Amino acid sequence: MFAATRRVLALPAALAAAAALVTAPAAHASEEPAAPAADKPAAVISLGDSYISGEAGRWRGNALNDDGTKWGTDLATTCEGGSCTTDPRRVYGDTHTSTDMCHRSTSAEVVSAAIPGLTAINLACSGATTRDVRQGDASRNQPNQLDLLRAAVRDHRVALVVLSIGGNDLWFGDIIADCVKGYLTPFGAYRCAPNWNAKITGYFGRLRADVGATVKAIKEVVNAAQGTGTYRFVLQSYPSPLPAADGFRIPESGPRFAQGGCPLWDSDADWARRELVPAVAAQLRAVADDRDVRFLDLQDALDGREVCAKGARQATSADTAANPVPGAESEWVRWVVTGYTAQGDLQESMHPNYYGQRALGACLRLVHERGVGNFACRNTPGAGPGRMVLSPLLPSTVD
């Protein structure tokens, strides 16, 4: 539903300017002398998984067309003289290779936030678990994000750290795959929710411990470099990629797989949206409180803009690269690859797309501007991703 391991179903400015902002410090940076503190540029640094690395940033909406520019939705495709070429590296740079599928996109949250005066540094990687952030995993091409952070803080003064993590620890990719399997099972006998609910809730204690250890490790790196109290730290939750049952514009008996890209039964969609996503947000909020960092609740950020949501639409033949489906009308989440057409990488599925990432970036910018406090972020109905709004959160009720 949110993040996934490499190449499996996932549970998410000008290109040159954005690429310059998305930096991963070289491994040998630790061999160089650190810059004097007064000379270091200020930075906002993101760590974690696919929902903050920028997974699915290639897609400006969804379209049932695999020819040309996919009706203006594919930012990796350019056309000239009637001929089109596609290269995902236009969006993901060198994080789209056979040995690196971190998918740090040009519209990733930390880049889209465009916080004045702060250089954006994206260290997150699609597929990352809490363990990967702290230790990496060479066998899965997962970088050690703490090592990347140590390199980054040598040449930057950290003003803001933002972390998205935990979804892969809770097998969200496997959950979505299982829910899709249930929808496609003959006679509709299988539902994924009963198979996963107890397992997920039974793991919450371990999740809080692992996320807490990750927050602690990140703080230790930055504290050692520049001291405590010199930066802000935001832990964020996950936005729901799918609506609850009553929010689907396609009935469960309709073409949710063939055309919609949202193949879930109503009962499973209700469980995911009304139980799983809020429960995970509550666990992450508890970690934020325990570790004394700020919390950004994103569970409702994409309401009405999810895959197959009533308030959104897919692109049509009337949309083009020059005049794409507007953000105020588009779906803000990459669909599950449908039975009608296959596009892109499976790991992009069920992640905030270009519009969704811009929305989350706006949330991050607003939270930074507030300075202190915990907030929920939501979109403005009928408006584009730049019109996000914050509301203060009440004290947590999770022990």
C-alpha cells in the first residue's frame, strides 16, 4: 500500500535545477576536511522509504494509453517530430539503474517543498526498512542512510530533518499484492483484511521500537556534527493511496482492475483506509512523542485524489504533454498496473505521483514555517497540490 522492496508491487522546477537539489553525498566525503560551520549552506534532509524518496514521481496522473506520452502523464517521455523517447532517468536520475532503484525523483517531497534558503538533500530509498536506514543492505542495493547523512553533515548545516519509515517493516507491499489477489480470485471468496489485521497489530510494539531506534540514530549523527537544539526533526505518517469504499467512483463490480487500477473489494478498502492507515499513524505519533520530535500526520492528505476517488479523474485523449490533466482534477496516486495497459515499474504502484509529491512537499513547507507543534495536513477540495492546509493535532492517546 505504501512502500515496497525492489521490483515488486508497492505500498510513495526545471529538471536541471531539481537535479541539482537532489544530492547524495559521495562515500569518500568523510575523507575530506569538514567545512567551517559558518561556511556551510543550510539544508533540509529527507531519509526513509519510497514515500519520501519520490517513487512514482514520473507520473503526472494515470492514463489508459501506452502510446506516445500516455496523454501527457509520463514525465519520462519526450516527443519531437512525431517520434517519442522514454527514459526514466529524466525523472529518477542515476537512482534508476540495474543496481540502484531508490527512485529519488525530481518532484520528491523534500524538493517540492522548495523551502527558501535550504538546500534539499534526498537520502531516502525505495524499499527501505528501519534497519536499512541504520545499516543498509548491499544484497538488496539498499544504502546505509546514516553513512550518507554523516557525509552530508560535513558540508551542510542541517536546519530540518524529515523521516518517513515503517511501511516496509509492516509488509505494506505484500498487503497490497494480497488484496489485489483477493479481488482477482474466482468467485470473490478471498478478502485480505482478515489475513493481515492480527499480524499487523501484533507487530506494532516492534515497529515503535525500530522506528524509535532509527530516530535516535539519526539525531545522534546530526547532534555530533552540530549540537542538539540546532535543527528541527519531523517524523511523518503515510497518506492513504486508496479511498474508503464509499469514496470509489467505480463500483466493486465495475472495471476496478481493467481500467481503474484500484482492484480491491470494498471491505478490504474500508479496512485499509479506516483502520490500518489511522492505526499506523497513531503508532508513529507515539514514537514522535517519545523521541521528542515533531509529527506530521499525512493520512488524509490525498483525500478525494486517491486512485479511483470520486473527486479525481484519469487523463484522456484530450490531455497532452503541453496541456496535461490539471492537478485540481487528476488522481494524485500511481495506480496498480491495470489489466488494460502496463506502464513503468511495478514498484511505482500505490505511491504519490508527481502531483501527490508536490502536495506532500507543500505540507512539509507549511510545517517548517510553523516552527513548532504537530500538525495534520489536508488538501483543499477542488484545488491543486499547492493549496494544502494544516490543522494542529490534539495530544496523542497512544501509550
